[in-house]
Amino acid sequence: MRILTFLLLMLLGTTMLGLAALKDPGYVYISHGRWSAESSLFVLLLFWLLLYLVFYVVVRTLSGFFSIPSIWQHWHNRTLNRRACQLTQKGLIALAEGHWKEAEQDLIRLADHSDTPLINYLGAARAAQKLGHGEQRDQYLAEAYLSTPDAKLAVGLTQADIQLSAGEYESALATLRELHHSAPKHGHVLYLLHKLYIRLQSWDDLRLLLPELRRQQVLEEARLLTLEQQLHIEGLRHAADSGDEDGLRKAWAAIPKTLHTKPEVLAIFVSRLMALGHHTEAEKRLHAALAESLSPPLLELYGHLELAPATQPLAHAEEWLKQNPHHPELLLVCARLAARAKLWGKARSFFEASLSRHPLPRTHCELAQLLETMGESEAAIQVYKSGLQFAASQLGCKVPA
């Protein structure tokens, strides 16, 4: 539409100019020294117009000629960019499909000409890690940062994730601590850091990180509660392993009351109390817990109580047995307590009842030892042999009868 309007205006202008020239062509006389020229005004204007057109054509031709290298460079760059995009797409597909070598080659080939060099280098770094090329991986990560300096966090997170996957925990720790310093509230940084602390069993560091994990809602509340419980357990276990009774009791007091009845938590505390010789306190705590639920780890501890007289814990165990007459672990506990009280016949009956419901090599062994104490060597040998045959059968071996 614009071109048509321009042509119409040109036609109108030339028509009016032609009519004006026919009516009064004008007169122009130019003189310089011995040289002179004369013409009508219309012819002079037409001459200058033609001269301008010739000059314009010459200038445009020369300009086009000298711009050929830049035009070619622009076309070449566009071709490389298009090819780089195709290779990036192909490389990402190969990476997703697990073709690591192909992915690395495609992603890195024209990465400098890609619109997204950061993605190319990060993807190539992951592929190199899968291929076991550690030095090449680090080089790609460095190139990723140089290609997009503003993406320092993204590069660092990728580096930390790769280091975690490779088991390079010390390197990952250095990377994540630097990221945490620069972005203390970043969710994924916090997530990877908590994951690393668990692998390193760095419970003190994880305990300090826990409030921030909750504030930033990095983990679901159920997972946070589980993690909090694990921290309490590990703290209690550390105190128990140290052998310091004061430290043990402080760690126990620091644990929320709701966790005191958890079998796995109580078992750690009670086992240490027994090791320190506090069997009376241990019995009270175990008795209260087992009255609620016959937890196997707590039953195991109850069977190894050393009290005088030993008949008191045996009486409690026999009371529980009235409601659970076929409980194999409880039968074994009663057998051990009866043996400790030197009630040989009762102990033998409990051992045999436990074996009939849940035969275990350790039960065979303890019954055989009891029979030896009772002076029944031949019967003890037979029980030892039965236990050996049972253990061998569990391993797929055969023992001659």
C-alpha cells in the first residue's frame, strides 16, 4: 500500500512538473572563464536527477561488494547456530537414554555456537562423570561457569550433585558449604547438604541444619520428624559408646518423652545401663515397656538381666507368657532367666518349647550348654548336632546324620 501511494505521488509530481515545463521551461546560463553552458531549467533538473541516480547505484554496488564477508559470516554463524541446536537436542536425548559417550560428543561439539552453552557443558559434565572421566568433567564445569558467569549457583549445584553420586564426599562438602555461604536459604543447597551429612554421619552438623530445613520447608514434616528422631538416637548412641554415664543420662534427658518408649531408643539406653551394672533400673524400664508391647529387641535384653534373686524377672516373664503362650522369643527369655535362677528343669522345658516353635542355632547352643551343666553330655552332643544340621540347612549344606 505504501509503495502504491509513493508511485501515485511520483506520477502526480512528474505530471505537474511536465506541465509546468511545457508552459514555461525556464532558462539557465552558466559561465566560468572561457567555458559557458545554457539549458532550460527542466533539462538541468532532469540531468541532476539522473546524476544522483547513477551515484546512488554506484555507492550501493560498492557497499554490497565490501559487505560480502560480513554477509557470509552472518550466514555461516546462523548455519552453525542451527546445527548446534540440533546437536544439543540430540545430545540431551542421548543423555536421557544413558548413551553417555554419544551424549558427551554431541553436547560439546558446537557448544560455543549454541544458544544455551550452559546446558551443553553441564550435560557433558554429567556424561563425562558416567564415563569415569573426572578431569574432563571438571573442565566442562569450568567451561560452563565461563560461558554463563551469572549461573554460578546452577554450576555449583550440578558439581555437588555429581560429586555426591561419585562418592567424592569431601569435595562435595567443600562445594556445598561454599554454596550455602552464598545462598543460605536455597532449598536444593540445603537438601543436598542434609543428604551429605547423613552419608558422612555428621550428626552435629545435621542438628544445626535442621531448623533451616524446617523454615525453608525443604522436607515434609513427617520426614523432618523422622530425621529429628534419628538425630536423637545417634546422639544417644554416641553417648552410650563413649562409656560416660553422665553423658548418657544427659543425652537421654534431652530426648523428647514421646521417644522414650520407642523400642529402638530404649534398647540403646538400657543396654548401656546394663553394661554399667545398673540392672535394677534396666529391669524397671524394660518391664514397663514390655508390659505394653513385647518388642523383640527389648525381650532380648530382658533375657540377659543379672538380678539377685533372678526369680523376680522370671515371674514377670511368665506372667506375659500366660497371655502369649506360643511366643518363641518370650519362651527363650523365660528359659534364660530360669537357667540364671538355676531352675534347670524349667529352663530345659522353655528351651525345648522355644525350639519347637522357632528353631535357631543360638537356642540349640544354649540348650546344649544347659544339658552339659546338668551332666547330660550325650543329650548335649545330640542338641549340638541338631543345631549344626539346622545351621547347615539354612546355608544349603548337608551334614551327615
